[in-house]
Amino acid sequence: MGAWFDRAARQWRGPIVVAPSTSVVGFSPIVVVDAAGDATAVWGAATPTGAQLQAARYTPATDVVSAPVTLGSGGYPAMAVDGAGNVFVAWPGSVNNVPAVESTRFDVLTGTWAPAVPLSDPAVSANEVHVASDPFGNATVVWTARNAAVATIQGTAWLERLGPPAIIAVTASAHTLAVEFTPPSLPDPAYGPANYEYSVDDGATWTVREPASTTSPLTIAGLTDYARYPIRIRAVNALGAGVASAPVVAIPGVGCTAPCALLATDVRGNQVTLEWQPPEVGAVPTGYVIEGGLNPGEVVASVPTGGAAPRFTFDAPTGAFFVRVHALSGSMRSGPSPEIRIVVNVPVRPSTPANLRALVDGATVTLSWTNTFDGGAPTSLRLGISGARNLGLQMPLSESVTYTNVPSGTYWLNLSAANARGVSPASNVVTLTVPSPCAGVPDAPVNFQAWTAGNTIHVSWWVPPTGPVATSYVVSVGGAYVGRFTTTGRTLSGAAGPGTYTLGVAAANACGVGPPASTQTVVIP
């Protein structure tokens, strides 16, 4: 018979019949309950064919008691349960009619009992069995062994596989990754790691650490610089290899280990857009966090971006702030990017536009530049012209402009930003002569990045910092889809089906299409 306490109702329920057979006499029942509330009962059963050990399980979620199962011959069991709900049972039984300690284990994942196995020397009588288990799945059985007039205490242990270590940092150098880690949780140092193995292909193949060592970091050499490696490690002890760590994608080589080249690319009211270059080496980012304060290095607020995109738009409070960005990879966090100052919704004059450049194609002139936000947000631009003509032109807020049918002559141009509080200092001066033959195709865009969000592919890039001006861009796609897209912007997104896609971008102008940036590959599962 059995009964249980219903905690929700605060009352006992039952009794119920656990072993319904009228031909069985039960004795010595014991029970354990795991963290989920599942109960396992084990008892001896005197049957017409001899003493047997039987078991049943009760599951509160379904309010069902399983049919009894026979674990082996014998009785007077001992039992324990680990933190995952696995049950260990041992009892004085017999092997080939010789008294012996037997044991079995209920695996909560498969929902099955393992076949009974003998633990003691069958030539020695054994009884008075006790079992204990720790939360990690390791169990110990002890018993009294009697041989003639001598009694001894004997025992043995079930050792569970080692759990996963945790990768906490990856440091990159030429052809090498140094993987810092914390070891798996250890219930007993005697069961701990004797060595580690590592995989650079997400667990498909494993390499034993040589010479054997359990210290952190684990150094992996002989890698290809700037290739991506999904790294896993696992501990090894007398039982063999344990559970592998979660993968961390990392890049060997020499370069930025934190986000580089942080820029404020737009400030409108309190809405700020930041862009940056991801780390060149080390752990590949799975996300970023923006932090800032009123003074250099100060952290007043941190804002997670929620994704791996190297650009983020957010609402900032009014004021002047110093901001930086950290890369995240799982639980790891990189150092900070170089710090920049932004001014948000404060009535001060703008800062100077940067990198003014010009392209002449016959009588057509295209100008490009980069707006900056060290001062107040600009609301308009002023182009200063001297030489063949002397005048100033008010221009809308943008980062490029094209003029056709420009009168012949030599011109000197500069650019200023303006808002209600004033006009910025002038930019660099560019000199151009009209008419002139086309100056040539643009250089390759920089900081080309591709990432996915759900079934959408996103790409972004920065304008070529050198060479002739770019007036448009051509994004190429290969793999599961093949195509080309032309845009005048610096970002592009599109929904895509499952598959692997290789993406590239090249800058174009009136002279043609320039060389492509390095390609990026993304996968939509």
C-alpha cells in the first residue's frame, strides 16, 4: 500500500495499492522522492518462486503509479536518488545461488531500469547494504562481507561522467588561441579531471591535450589566422571524456580584440545611431553592450544591443556623454572600444564634417563626406566655393551630392555643418577642375558585415576611405540564392529561405564598379 502528501491541498492522499498481486507478500518497503516530486518505491516480495525485489514509480504530474517491475532476486533494499532524479538501488541478493550484493539504476532520461549487476565477491556472503548519492550522479554502496569468522566492510562507487567545463575567455595570437576555462563542478576531487580534450570543429573530432594538464588556459596552436573555429573543450578522467562545453567561435591572428572604430553616424533629437567594427580576432561576438557616462571611462548606464549587428540605434538622455562598446560572446565580455563623445539634444553648434572628397566626370561633380556628432546635431550643410565661382550653397543634410553641367574652371571647396546655434569650422579643402575625365572606380568598401535575425539577412558597410568617390554599391549573393542588388545606401536587408549564403559588396561610380570587399558567409537554418 502507499500514500502521499498533497502539498497544494495540504492533506494526505491514498492509500493506494502499489503491488496488487494477491499471491505476493511484500516486506521491507522503502521510498525516495526526487526534486520533481516523482516517487520511487522498492520492496521485497515473497513469491512462490522465492524472494524478489520489486519497484514502482509514482508521478504527480499524471497521478499514475506504474506497474511493479522485478529488479532481481532478494530483498531488504537500500536506495538513493541524485539531483537529476536517477535512482540507485542495492540489495543482498544471490548470484548462482551464492549470497551477493546486487545493484541497479533507474535512468530518468530513458525511463528504464538497468539490468541488475553483482557488486560483491560471490565467494563471500554479503548483506547489510547502504547506498548514498550526491547531486551530481555519483553513488557509493557499502556492505558487510562475512567469510568464516571474519566480517569486513566493503564498498564500491558509481562515477558519473564529468560535466561540462565553461569557457570564460579566448585570447588570440598568430595561429594560436588560448582558451581560459573553469573546470566542471566536482563533488569529490578524486573524481576530477586528469586532462582535457579540445575540438576546433564543434565536436566533430577531438584532440587530447599534450602534455596532459588540468590548468587554464588551454593553448591550441597550428591554426589558420583569421579563420573561424567553433571551439569546445571537455574534461577527461578515469571514466573517459566528460560532457563538452558550449561552443565558442573564435578567430586566431593579430588585430583588434575589442570593437574598433566606434562612430556616431546619426543623432536626431534624442535618437542616436552608433556603428563600429567588430573585433578582428578572439571570440566572435554574439552581442554587444553600449555603456557611457558623463566623464571619460565612467559607466552611468549600459544598454545591451540584443544582437550581433555592428550598429545600434537607441534613445539617449539629453546631455553630452562619453560612450564605448563591448563585444559579448556567451558569458564573455571584451574590453572596451575606443571612446567617443556624443552630444544629444543640447543646443550647441555642430562639429566639422569629415573626409570631404570629390569625383569629376566631364561636367558632373559628385561630393561625399561624413557628418560628425562631437557637437550639436547638424540640421543643414553649407558648401563653400571659390575659384572660377565664389559663392556659398545651402544643402540638405546628407552625406553626398551630385551637380551636373558645372561651368568650366578650377574650384576649391569646403563644407560646414549648421544648426540653430551656429556654423561649424570648415572641413578640409578639395581642389577640382571641370571638365575632367572620370577619375576611376572606387576602392573596396570597408567593415563589410553580414548577420541574420530570424530568416532575414542583413548587411552593412562603410564607404571606402580612399580613392575616387563612390556613388552607389552593388551587393552580390551566392549560395542558396544567386543575385545582385544595387543601392545608394550602406545597409541592405532581405528575407531568405534556409541555406548558406555568401555575400559581398563593391562600390561603384560613373567610371564603373570597383573591387569587392571580403565576402561574408551566413547560414539560415
